[in-house]
Amino acid sequence: MLKLMKLEMRKFRLSSYIYAALLATAVIFILMCTFSLNAEMREIFPIMNYENWFTILDVLVRGTYIVFAAVLLARIVIEEYRSKSINVLFMYPINRKKLIAAKLLVIIVFVFSAYILTNLVVGISIYIVNQFISIIPEPLTLSIVFKTLTTIVMSALATSFLSLIPLYVGMRKHSVSATIVSSFLVAAVVCQTVEGFNLFSIVAVPVSMALLGAAVAYLSIRNVERDDVL
């Protein structure tokens, strides 16, 4: 499986997506600095403590990588079905299910890793900036760090699976645009915040959506033997 994943990463030049993730991290950092330093933005996004700040950061990162995952799904899976180049892969003496599973695992691992790294890089960067420009008045304690790291890992795990939900929409007609558009709808659901309340904060919501994403992946792998790409 690892060899198949490495082949997929080479084939689609995943390094270019790593650079894109780094650019997204830089943009998110700039946005968070804008929220933190602009008086008008602080009224819209009240940042009274690190907990509020990390909550806003998590929402931005979550939305970014749900859409990011859809782009990867479109490129690595949907596009190959649409162009029928998947037929060539299916001619090789490789189990079809393992091939599709490897593609999905590449996306899951990428989103999980990028999600955590983006949160850490932006979080550490803003902490350093806060030492010179007072953005967040309260001190950063070990209890806050531990709680935040736990939340980031759990959120990254849930997001890496629920980001597979657009695959169901895209595979219906092998549509790249449908895959990406549906990812915006998913992001809108799990990132919507009203007066500080976010659906993702209800444990049942990310868990159920992650299970739905896992189910979509399972069905895609299970049904691959019956897929006839003409």
C-alpha cells in the first residue's frame, strides 16, 4: 500500500500541493493578524483570549482544507475517471480496490498532516508576534496548549475523513466542478459560526460527518470492481 501511495504522490507531483498548502498557511496567518490588529475586525471577530483566537483559526483552516481536499479528489480520482485514463491503470496486475484506497489514503494523510502543521505554524507565529505587539492579553499556559493540541488533532482527524464527502457527488457523473462546489457546501455547514457557536463544537456533528466521509470512501473502494469506465 505504501508503494502505491508513493507512486500516486510522484505521478501527481504532490510537492506542488505542498507549496500550495504553505501559501494557504501564509494567507491564513495574514488574515489572523488582520483580525487581531484591526479594530473594526475585532468587533466582528472578538478575540478576548487564546481560546477564541484558536477557535477562529481552526474554522479558517478547516474550511481551507475541505476545499483543498476536493481539489485533490478531483485531480487524483475524478479526473482519471472523466478522462478514462483509469482504464489504463486497471489493466495493470494491481488490485483495483488497493489502487483506489491508496489514492484516498494519500488525500487523508495529506489533509491530516497539513491541517495540524498549519495550525501549529500559524499558532506559534502569532505567539511570537504577540510578544512584541499585544494582541492577546492573557498569558499562554500549558493547560491551554494541551487543550488546543488535543482539539487540533481531533479536528484534523475528523476533517480528513469528512472532506471525502464531495467524492460521492463527483463520482455520480465524474464531474470535477461538482466535486469542488459540493466541498464549499460541506465547508459552509461545518464552518458556520453564529455568535461564537459553531456546529463543529457539537461532538456528534464532526463524528457523524467523518463517519459519512469514511462510508463514502468505503463504498467507492467496494464498488470499484463493478465500475466500468467506457
